[in-house]
Amino acid sequence: MKIKLILFLFFVFLFFTQAYGKTTIVVEAEHFDSITPSMEVKEERGASGGNSIEIPLKKSHSKSEVPPSDSGYAEYKIYIPQEGNYQFWARCWWYDHTGNSFFILIDSIAVDKNTPYVTSNTYKKWHWVQGPVFHLTRGIHTIRIQNREDGVRMDQWILTTTPKSRWEPTKKEKETPQYIVK
Ligand SMILES: [Ca+2]
């Protein structure tokens, strides 16, 4: 009888952790599955793991908003363990107000006017930037970080089921390799 009760409680626990458990996925930006220029790896003292990805500053860096000069990107394959709404965060370094964004594409390669991106107005300093919320199903998804402007760097990124009202990153986070598909 006692064993039945323990088993019952165990399955109740499993059900709740599956249905309501929190998931936070942390990825070093330099641990991509593939990368295409002009996106490149940049050694960075201030970055977690000593590396970031960047769209290098162009000599003719524009002072106004212009379309990206190429579709350079880094792409990641991630295992999502439970369906839900995931808040995207990225630890970024921006050059200025026309070098302060990356496109974020989920299971897509086509940029259009509705493609989400991350941006903020803190320059020349590593900081966490709040991105969009994505609804993701359980299984493998492709995350693409793509050129939107030059003079931008990314150190780490996060997908978490914990909403911003409950938690936001403030420091370098520990990578969760169990969610990165090799
Ligand atoms: Ca890094």
C-alpha cells in the first residue's frame, strides 16, 4: 500500500514538473551550429567564455537607419523540452544608435517587415537586452541571429519560460549544453 502511494506521488510530481516546470536555456553565442559572414567570432575579454559573435563595424558606418549590407548570421539547433511561451534575452554590446540590433529568426530564413529583433539604447557596454516572446512547441528548433546593423556583438542568449516580471538576467549565465543539439 505504501509503495502504491509513493508511486502515485512520484507520478503526480512527474506530471507537474512536465506540465508546469520552468525551463531556462542558456547558449554561448559562439557555440553556433553554423556561421556565415559577415557574422564572425570575436575574442572578447568582457564576454563569457572569452568569445562573442559580431557584425564588425563598417568603415562607412551609417549615421541613419539603412538595410543590412549582407545576411550574415549564426544559427543554432535547440531542443525545447516543453511547449510554452519563451522570453528571449541576449547579452549584447552595441556601438551606437545605428548599430544596436540583431534579427532573431525562429525556424525561418526569410527576413521581412515582421521579423523580430533585439535592440536597446545602452552603448559600448555589455548588458542584457530583452527580446520578443516566442511560442515554441516541444522538439528541435532552429534559432538564427542575423545581421540587421553593423557594430554589434552578442555574448550569450537565453530562452526561458519564466516571464520578465519574475526574473531577468543581470550577469553572465552558465550555459545549459543539454539543450544544444549537436
Ligand atoms: Ca560568449
